[in-house]
Amino acid sequence: MAQDKNKNKNNNNMSVEEAGQKGGEKTAQEHDKEFYQEIGQKGGEKTAQEHDKEFYQDIGQKGGETTSQEHGKEFYQDIGQKGGETTSQEKDKEFYQDIGQKGGETTSQEKDKEFYQEIGEKGGKRSSRGNNSNNNR
């Protein structure tokens, strides 16, 4: 029965795979970008109706795990660099001030006095090392 579905060229019939590819090529010729965007949007809306937040968290986590297994540190550095460059081209000074303020507020709510003392000491040490190397030039 499986052989009936997958006729080969020796019998002058197309295989299911060949027929599918031919049909896909014909559909691609008959429809434009907007057609595919529209059916993609409809599919996304239908999926959103049928699944909850947990579903998306689960597939996001699985995708992230797979990506981390398949790519090394360089991959993440590259996409981080590209994302940073794109963001810097699209956003203005106000954007960075806003996210900096939000980050600072969140950090201040989550961290204690010791945290700030520790990062202050680290920053002071780095700063003094930088001054020493500049003085030696």
C-alpha cells in the first residue's frame, strides 16, 4: 500500500514527494508575499486561541535549549552584536535613558547595600588600575 502512494518514475507516475514539490512550486507562482503573510497571520491567531502562555514558554525553552546545543559562544556574540547595532540605529538617547532608569530601579529593589559596596569597590579598583597605566605612558 505504501508503494501505491509512492509510485516511482519507472511506472510513469510521480512520487508523492515529486507531486508535492510540483504543487508547491505552482502555488508559489500563483501567490504573492501578502498571500503568505495573510495565511501565516491566520495560523498564528488560531494557534494563539488554542494554546496558553505555558505552551509558548515550553516551545520557547525547547527552542532555546536546541539552539544552545547547536551553536557556540561565537554565535551568541554575533547575534548580540547585530542586535545591538540594529537597536542603536533605531533607538534614540531617550530610549537608553528609559531602559537604564528601569534597570536601575529594578536592581535597587532586588539588591542590598552590600551589592553596591562590592560593585563600587570593583569599579574603584579598575579605575585606579586604568589611571596607573595611563600615568606610565
